[in-house]
Amino acid sequence: MTARSRAQRRVDTESRLNADTTLWLATGSQHGGTPQLLPVPFLWHDSVVVLSAGASTLTARNLETTGYVRLALGDPLDVVIVDGFAEARRSLADEVAAAFVRKLSWDPREEADPQLWFVIQPQRVLVWRTAEEEADRTIFRDGSWLTS
């Protein structure tokens, strides 16, 4: 398999972010406890990742405390890793919440336990499918897609 250009990896990555419904969410505590790694439903909307977690969960507490998050999509032969910062919100704009519900057929606002929304701003995106792509795997850095 030949290496894809950065432009093609961006197209493939955005396609996956739009189509996939679940990603792996990794968080850690400020005090070094056990890192959390969970599959969670998500929405890619206007270049941010939107997800929800129970307000009392360890995941929500980690995200609120540190804000740092690592997300992973794909499989070991087609990897997308997103490093970013999460902002906790009690609510979202109606159109974003509606898009989340449409994509995932789940409305966190209807849960018995209070839920928080988390909006994750990517800071770095790493993508690779082959060994030839590993050296040039960063396709997004500091809020911008890299072009060359």
C-alpha cells in the first residue's frame, strides 16, 4: 500500500469523523490516578468533537479538571488520534444538540442522571495507515490543517 498525501489523509479523516459514531476517549486525573479509556458516542461538528458524559462520572471529573483529552478512531491498520482540550458545558446550541441526536439516536438531555456536554477543540491530529505514513503522520497542529 502506498503512502497517502496529507491532503488525502485529511479527506479520509474528515470522512471518518463524520461517519463514525463511536470513538475511544482517554482521560487522566490531575493527581495521577488510573487513566480512563472508554468508547463513547460523538459528533464531529464545525471542526470540534462533541460528546456527553454523566456529570458525576470519573470521565466528566477528569475532563473538567484537566481539560486534556486523547481520542482514537479506526483500527491498528488505519489510525486517527486526536489530542485536544475539552470544555464542559451544561447546554449546547439547539442545532448542535439536534445534530447530535440525529446522528446517534440518543439525547443526553433526556437521561435521568444529569449529563454534561463536552466540546473538544483538536490541537493535534495524527493519521497513518502504513509505515510510510508514520514519519509524516501529523496532519493538524495548533488549530490548523497542515497542507504540506
